[in-house]
Amino acid sequence: MSTMDRRDFLRRAALTGGIAVTPSLAGLVAWSEGCTRPAVRGARATRATGGYGPLTASVDCPELWIPEGFGCRRLSTTTRPSLVDPGLIVPPAIDGMAAFPMPDGNIRLIRNHEIVDGARVARPIGVRPYDPHAGGGTTTLEVRIVQRGAETDVELVGEWVSLSGTHTNCAGGPTPWRTWLTCEEIVTGPPRDYARRHGYIFEVPVDAPGEVEAVPLTAMGRFVHEAVAVDEATGIVYETEDAWWREADPHGSPGSGFYRFLPNTPGRLIDGGRLEMLAIEGRPAYDTITGQTPGMVLPVRWVAIEDPDPAAADEDAAAVFRAGTSRGGARFQRLEGCWAGDGGIYFVSTNGGDAAAGQVWHYRPRAADRGELTLIFESPSSDVLEGPDNICTSPRGGLILCEDGTAEQYVRGLTPQGEIIDLVLAPLAPGLPDPSEFAGATFSPDGHVLFFNVQGGRSLATTQPGATYALWGPWEIGAL
């Protein structure tokens, strides 16, 4: 990167208005080590140690339980007309999301739609589809935070389709140059009734007033994508892969990789670049799924993916993964959420660990081609944390984790001291819809409002609504 390129990149990164404060790595390591001791297994943060107290039913959103003193607003409900555009039926299956500041003080949210309908029944949610036989994409919401005396509220002022014709858009991530990267969590295409190949990342500009052309970023890889996070200092994009490892079916379910994309031009991913996969130095094809020691530092190197868009992917969704592990790449179990923080990248293994209840990892670069990998947290039981999925850092020093588990669902936090916070609950209760996974947690640029999604059904024909919410309150009394 030239001096001028780097200066321009950092200038653009500053425009995102992001929060720089991130969690204490040492505190989270201490917690995950403590989880191995029965005396503290499942410890919850109290009000004295960073928590927000017991959860109670929200007055305005009774389908959710939140801490006392917090407010909650449902901004958008899937399968229903938009509150600001009755002609738009909000598409289902909302997943990853990020928040961006606007010049007039409003906030734009770009969110994914993980619509899984096959080619024969799918229909595009927009009018400029990448593939007319695919139902996924993104929508953009514009919201305004309103202060009425001592009372806060959040209002929806705009909502529209911003990308269409992609497939199973699960998560993604914000960039410092004011775009959202949306990831397809499926590898398919011709001749399976589709007009275009799928399994790519697409870019959506924050400032676009309507639907944009969907252009696949093929150099970033064709595999079962989940989320991305950008290192603002270098422009390197880190990518997770959401695929299972099953010992009984090692060929059909070989596991997931953790990747990085080094762009030829920082901030212009369309110019191409180099895709690499994480490997553990001296331990080729290292298995991170079980038998790990929280807090232990593993030395990392990166192995090149020579062909990030292989023809073999038409028949083998794991073609890129196999290319990486053949050169020594490490195997993970279902990598999902990914977020920059603490001088590196946090990422989540949803079903990793000895209890298969979830792991949180942190990668810290140490040189151009070297780094360190640390297991920050491993859930010892689904009662502590079950199926962490989307993740983000908190302005006050913790981590937010969206659960994708069974039965009741939580948005949970990890404090810098490593204790668990129950922040939002979608309960199992008579008269309420069955809870679906939480997703898309992201703070407003000033850190005062947490936006998040309840996914709902994943088909255009679903009868299970999802929703996008805003949560605010006395954050300063706790660790998030």
C-alpha cells in the first residue's frame, strides 16, 4: 500500500464514526478459564459486576424481556407492510446487520435476508435481481433517534430493498468506506435451475437511495460464507465459513475455515486481491473443535488459496476449504459471527467446544503473514451460552452475542471481567410466537442504542414473522 493510498484509506475509515473502545481480552480469557471450575460455572454478572438486573416483559414489545429501565421499539416486522411504505411487504428471514451514521444525524441500518427458497419457488424481493431465481438480498432502513425531554424513542423514517436476487444472505459486515458486505451462505448455480452462480460476497453502498446492481466479488472466494470484518489499519477483510464438521461424514461435512482477503486496492474490493486461509504454525490441518485450552496462544500463519472461485465448487461446496486444508489450513466447527476489536478480529464457532455449545476466538495479527489465535471463551453448557451466532463489540468494553439455540433465545453479553449478562430474552410462553434466532446486533454510532433482529421464518411463504428492534437505556450502569 502506498503512503497516499494508506492516508486516504485511513481518512475514509474515520468517516464511519465507529466506536473505538473494545473488550478486555485478558478479562475474557480469565472467564473462559474459570468456566472449567464448577464453582463459577454459569456465573452471571450482577448489578455490582456489570450486569443490568433481572429481565421483565417489555411494555412496548411484550414478546421480549429486557432489563428494568430500558426501552424497546419494534421498527420493522417481516411479512407485514413497512410502517413508512405500505407498498413494501418487508421480506422475511432477517439476519446480519450494521449501523452507519448519516450527515443529518439519522442512522442507516443495512440488513440481510437469509431467504432459502429454491429456484423453482423463489422470487426476487427487488427489481434489479442478480438472479431472478433467488429470493435473498438486503434491505436498508433509515431511523432517527428522538429525545423528548428525558424520554428517548427511535423512529423509522425510510425502508427499501437495496439488493436482490442473491441467495441465503446470512451475515456480512460493515466496511470503513461506508458499505455493507453481504454474504451468501450457499454454493449453488447452473445447471440447478439458477441463472447465475452463488456462494459469493456482494457490496452495498450505505448512501445508495435505492436498489443497487449486485456484483459478485469472486476473488473473495466461493464457499458457504457467513460474516466478515475489516481491519481498518490495513483494509484486510476477514471471512468466516459456516459449515459443519461431522466425524461420521468427513467428506460431506469437512468443517469450516477462517480466511482473509488482501485487496489489491484498499477500499476497492472489486479490484481483486489474494485469498488466504488460517493455519497453525507447525500443526498442519489443526483441529480447533475440541480439546482446546482457553487462553493458550496458538501461532498463526496463512496459506494461499490459489483459485478462490474454482470450477469444482459447482459440485463441491467445500472446494475452497479442501484447497486450504491440503496446504495445512485449520478446521473449525461452523464459524459464524465476526467483528473487529482489541487489535484484531473476534469470531464465533457456533457449535465448537467440548460441549458443542460454542466458542469465541480472537485473532491478532503480529506481522504481514503471522499472527496469534486465542480461545477467549468456550461455553461449558447450553445453560451458560448456547449457539452464539452474530457478534459485536460494546462501546463500554464487552461483547454482544446473539444466540441461535433451541427453545428460548437470548441476546447475551460478556463483560470485560468475563461474566455472562442476559440482556434480551425471547421466551417460550402461551400466546407468543415461537422464538427464532437473534441476529444482527449492532450499536448506533454514539453507542446509545442497540439494534438487533429476530429472524423469523426463512421462506417467502412463512407465517412466522421476524422483526428489527431498537433497545436503549441506562447502559452506563453496566459493562455493555
